[in-house]
Amino acid sequence: MEWTGARYADTPTVEVRRRIEAPPRRVWELVTDIGLMPRLSDELQSVQWLGEATGPAVGARFVGHNRHEAFGSWETTSYVVECAAPRVFAWAVSDLQHPSAVWRFTLDARDDGATDLTQWMRLGPGRSGLSAAIDRMPEKEQKIVFVRLREFERNMGTTLDALKALAEEAAL
């Protein structure tokens, strides 16, 4: 659990890891099931594939509907930028060239049949809802970014714990 950078322009990151006692194929099924994710998140309310997409593939798009006490409700379109089963699933939010965030699941197979699952995210470089808060209070930018990164870290831990429980339950 770490992040780097204190300002939004630094494109700070957050990373959380869990060891899961299940094979990578099972964990992959879960992390690429975008319809499952709202059940594991307080912020993400619903997700749907867009266009012809019915599952994860580079170039596929999906829309996410979100809600946060401080930011209200919003939706974003995400673009799958990496999809290498059963190792990496990543997407850029809002804009491929200047995303407001990039999210990634990385699965590492262990010799004992388990999986090390990492969830990583990077803010920016494109503008996001956090940018508006920083615009209103530029003197508090470092605190705003720090608080949001801590929130992401906490929520990612909750998501990984839920994925771990689901994967290990199915592995029994």
C-alpha cells in the first residue's frame, strides 16, 4: 500500500495487494466481471459494456455510474487499455490520451497455485472531479489529494478482500 506524489499534476498512484488461495483463472473471471464490481464498492453504483462489447478486450468501452457523499453522482466512460488473460486488466477513464485516472488489476501466479492480486490506480493527468475541488481551494491541493488517495486505498482494500473471499470460496 503505497502512493507517490502529493499534487494532482504529479499523477500520484495507489497500489494494494492481496494473496488469494485460488488459481489465476478463477481470480481473472472475477476481476474482469465488471457487473460484479458495484456489489463490492460503495462508490461504483452500476457498470455496463458499451457498443458491441460484451466482455473485456483492448478497445472495449464501458460506462460506470458513481456516487460519493462529497462529489455527488456522475458517470464516466472507460476504455480497456490492457487485457492479457489471466495477468493484466486495465482501463483509462474518460479520455485515452489524457485520462482522469488509470486503473489496473495485475495477477501473478504463485508456484503453490495461489494468486497475488494487485489493484493499482493513477490519478490524472486529465482533469477529474477532484480537479474542481482543487480549483476552488488550491492552497489545500496536497490535503485534497492525500485524503482522496487514502480513500482509494481503503476502498481498494475492501474490493480485494471481497474478491479474495469470492475466489477462495469457489476454490474449495
